[in-house]
Amino acid sequence: LTFLALGTHFGKVFLLDIQGNLTQKFEISPVKINQISLDESGEHMGICSEDGKVQVFGLYTREGFHENFDCPVKVIYVRGGILIYSLLLYEKNWLNRWKTSTLHEGEGTITNVQWRANLIAWANNMGVKIYDISTKQRITNVLRDNVSLRPDMYPCSLCWKDNSTLIIGWGSSIKICVVKERGHTELRDLPSRYVEIVSAFETEFFISGLAPLADQLVTLYFVKENSDHMEEFRARPCLDIIQPLPEGYEEISSDALTVRNFQENECRDYRLEHSEGESLYYIISPKDIVVAKERDQDDHIDWLLDKKKYEVGVIIIQSSRLHKIGMAYINHLVEKGDYDTAARKCQKVLGKNMELWENEVYRFKTIGQLKAISQYLPRGDLRLRPAIYEMILHEFLKSDYEGFATLIREWPGELYNNMTIVQAVTDHLKKDPMNSTLLTTLAELYTYDQRYDRALEIYLRLRHKDVYQLIHKHDLFSSIEDKIVLLMDFDKEKAVDMLLDNEDKILIDRVVEELRDRPELLHIYLHKLFKRDHHKGQRYHERQIGLYAEYDRPNLLPFLRDSIHCPLEKVLRHFQNCRMGNCRRALQMIMEELEDVDKAIEFAKEQDDAELWEDLISYSIDKPPFITGLLNNIGTHVDPILLIHRIKEGMEIPNLRDSLVKILQDYNLQILLREGCKKILVADSLSLLQKMHRTQMRGVRVDEENICESCHASILPSDMAQNFSVVVFHCRHMFHKECLPSPGTIPGVQFCNICSAKRRGPGSGILEMKK
């Protein structure tokens, strides 16, 4: 932080350096300035005032934005070309124009807005809302606890500790909220994130401001009138460091601040601001600004000397001298040109001093060696400002795509503004749209930003091996319904296994619909589905017959044997159609390409199919040589009259007379053959009838070992003196007469039920035994 921006009740804005010296002055409005906001880089400032004016302008450029509203604007927040006031989101597009969208309205005055990464938190009279800008969903609403306090007198204090932890101070209560990812099983129609309140407690004071300090909190508060604090502390603002606990807090330190006119001030008259990444805290009152910072080494040494702990003081002073020696060594290495060694020594010499780190980074930038120091930058508990990391990423993006990709993989996403880097990569891809390194890196950035659908599209385009892991990890099955063909073109086996393992998320019918234009892929999917379960895809079994015949004939017979949902009549009809189609193609090739009528006639004779003969006649009817060949050979297979009737009048046909004579001779020969066959058939039929009659006239042995085929009792009664009636069929099945059903439609003729049911032909009764 290099300057402070202050707004006054008289509509003026002053820029001061950190010593309080005036550097710049702006005449904004004749009425009160409500809020000032600076972006992360400190290059753009947004101002809103009581008369409804909103201004955003560059401190070092002429770029600006102006808007007037019909009511006072209480809150403004500027970030990376995006501003929010009264929960209107203004985004600057690539044409440098502003796009407006409303995030929230209708619940009163918005009193505070804080933005971190993809999360926006704001407070109004009802409570605190959190909005996820990446998914465009509101995550939660944290209600105000003490509704008896006037929100304009006791405003809400908001601050982000990190990218997912929001601290809320309102009235006398403090809440620490953590934004977490929701499990895949919980999603349904809910937002992908939710908020868990990990700590909530009441204090003995009214909160004027909050700021994080490692795992502790810095609180600026206004003492309650009924507090037990000492009298001289009651009307003074206090700055405390507290340790939050799940249901309470522990006070670490407390300081009462004396500011001008403190007796006249109220809770809303104080504010606490802090510079992220630096241990500087600014307490703002109507008349004074107080700067608070963590005690440094000199303070510590003075304290040790005051406590007469001289030995410890000596050790610390020696350590300080070592630091000076270390900096001298780094300077020597830089002057010598050994930049890598100099950068490596920074880790030990600079330690956790953020200011020294940033100074060194800028020095390495000046000498063009940002790449040398990039791999040694702090990325753990100590973190530099996001602008530092972004500067290095931009440097790599200009000249070293591989190095850029390595940093994106190694650096935590919290180190930099993800949206800024995504935009930079997108700009480079406009010049080189097929660069696989940049595309893969962009997919990783989208994944970190939870824009999984964008990452998935890139991975599929690149055929990246991590595409299936991404789908499973983030449950992206709803996003791949229209990308099934791409997935199977990439890896058929993995794609089919994934689809079958998640049938509840991507239905079988949906997959079949997507693969309808790719039958070879549809066969692979349906084949594996059938192997897993013979019944799940039963409605597609008929279609699978053709797919097996076309792409996988060895597995056709096992499929027909195992499937009970495929009617054999349809199977037969399918193959007959296939066979007919193949035969027609073969005949067409013989006639059109070979022009060999004899071979065509020979092929038609082999197939012995009426439709094939019809095709041959239709093709030959305007070709006299073909007609001659047909007349000479057709007589034994097709009625020659069908051909003769279709010959046009006046057509000259070679050897027509000889062909007609041959037809008549063939016809006479057929008549003689039929008469001879008829005589043979009559003689054989008479002989077989006589033989059957003799066989049926023979007796059939019936004894007590035979049983009735209907009731399974012995065919003969135990007492042969009783009257009984038995029917014996020629097939040797026997029945009690009373066990047989009534005769059929032919009077006096009965049939064996067993043989009729087995379709082996009826056996008429040959003997009826009565006694």
C-alpha cells in the first residue's frame, strides 16, 4: 500500500501517503462521500456519494465511468474492471463497454459489500448474503441476530480472512462462516456450495470493525455503557486482539485509543481498515486516523532491555546482523550475474518479511530475471500480494508457455486472481488457438474456478487422459449427455464402462439416441450392455441383430441363443432381406460390369428366387442378346410367357425361332417328366397305405404295468370282474375312456392329447376295450 484515500462530509477525496502528507485532491460532490473503493492494483478508484453520483476512474489513466442515480448510493466495490453498488454488477466486456446485471434488490439499503475470489458478501437490514459469481447462485443468507439495534447506528462489519472464510461482526455478535463444497449426493437442486458457521459468540462491546491476524481477530469496538470496563475507557474506541473459539473467545490484548472528540462519537463513527498482506491496521474516526502495526524487532529489543533480558537481546541483534550480511551476499550474486543462486538465497535471508520479498521481486523484474525468482517465491503461510504472482505469470506467458503451465500446476490458485489469468490465456489463444499447452492450462484454471463444463470441453477437444477423472470427480454426467460420441471416439472402452456404471445418471435411451448416427459405436455400447444384463436393453435387441450382422458376426449366434426378447420370425425375415439384398447387388454387378448373360442366368438358377428372376427379366427386356439367352434357359425355372409378353413389338431378337422351338421342346419334356412322376407317386402311395393299414390292424398288448396318461393310475382295474373301458391310440398312449376329453369336430374320431400337444400329428383311436 503506497497511499490512503479519504472521503469527507463535504464531497472531497484526498490522497495521502502513508506518513499522512497530502498528494492529491478531488472535488467529487457537494455532499457526503459514502464510500471509496480501490482495486487490488491500486490503479482504479471508485467513489459513491449521498447525491447518487458514482464515479470510477484510473489514477494513472484517463479511463473512467460515471453514473447518476435518483437516490443516495451507500456502497461501491471496484475489482479488476468490475464494480458493484446497490447490488448492481457492472462488468467491462472485451469491447470496453459496461454490462449491467442485478444481483439483489428489494430488501432495503445495502450497507456493506466485500468480494474475495468468486464470492461476494453483502449486508442489508435483513442480514448477510453470499453470492457465488462463478455459478451465479446465492449460497446463503445469515440473519441479523439482535434486531432491536438500529442497523444505521450499529452497521455490519464484513471481512474475508481467505477465499472461503467470511467474518461477520454486527452489534455485539461475531460469526465466522466457512464456504464449503456440497457433496455430489446432496446436490439435487441446491447450490454447489454451502456455508457452515464454525464460530459464533456474543461480546461485551459493539463492533465497529474487524480484520484477520493469522488465526486471531483484530476488533475495533465501542464500549457498551453498562460494561464493566474502567470509566476512562467507556467512551474511547478500543482495539483488541481476540482468539475465536467455537462458542466464545479469548482476549489476547486490549488497547484504548484516544482520538479527538471521542466523547461525541458513536459506534458508526469508527471504521477499521487493513492492508492485506501487510500487518498495518488503520483506525478511522471523524477527526483522526490511527495506524496500528505489529511490533517489530526494535520494539522487541527495547522490551527485552526494559525487562533486563540482555542475553536474549544479544542473540536477536546478532540475528539482525546476519540478515544484513545475507542481503549483501544477495546483492553480490546479482551483480555477478548468478541470478539463480541469488534467488535461492532469498528464501533463507528474507524469511517471512513480505516487504523485503516484494522489493526483491521488483528488483528481479527490473533486471529481467523474474523467471529466476519465480520458483522460490513464498506460497505457504506467508503470501505476497496477488499482483506479484500475476506479474510473474504474465512474464512467463509472454515467452515460455511450458514454464507458465508448470507454475499454474505448482502454485495454489489462491495466490492470484484466477479470472485475470484466464482472460490473459484467452487473449493468447486468439493468436494460437490450437496450442495444446495453453488449452490444457486453461482447462486447469477453469477446474480451479469450478467451471467444470468449460474444462470438460477443452479436455475432450484435446483428448486429454484426465477427462474421465474430471467427470467422475465433479459428477459432470449432466454435462456430457451431448458429448457421448466425442467420448467414445476418444476411448471406446472407458467411455462405455463409464456410461454403464452410471446408468442412473445417463439413461440407456439417451445414449442410444446420441449414437443413432454412429451404428458402429452403438453396437459396442449395446453389446456391453447385453453382456452385463440380458434384459436391460431388450427393446433394442431387434436392432442389435443388424448391428451384429454388420459389425460383429462371431457374436451373433451367442446373442440369439441368450436373448429371449428377439422373435425368431423377425430374425429370419431380417436375414432373408439381407440375403436378398446381397443377391441383387451380385446380380447387378454381373449384368452391368461383366455384361455376361450366361453367368447371370446361372447365378439366378443357383439362388432359385422368383424376385431375382424378375430383376433379371426387367434388366434384359431392352437388350436383344440378353432376351435370347433367357429364352434358351428360362423354360425350366420361370414361365416363358411372362418374358414373351413383355417383349416390345418390332424388336429384333437373334435366333428367336430356335429359342421358341427349344421352349416348346422343354415344355414337352416337362410334361413327360410330370406324368412319369405322377405314376411313381400313385404307386408308392398305394403301397405305403396298404402297409400302414396292416400295421394299424395289429393288436396292442395291455397289462397291469401300463398306466393312464391322464390320471397316471393303472390302465387295468385291480378287480378284473368290474366293467371298464380303455382307449389305446396307435402311438401306444393309453387312457381311461372317462379321462379323455369329449371328441373333436369329427364324429367318432378321437386324438391323442399328448401327441397333438407335441405337434407330432394326431393319433386316432385304434382300439376301444370294453368289459
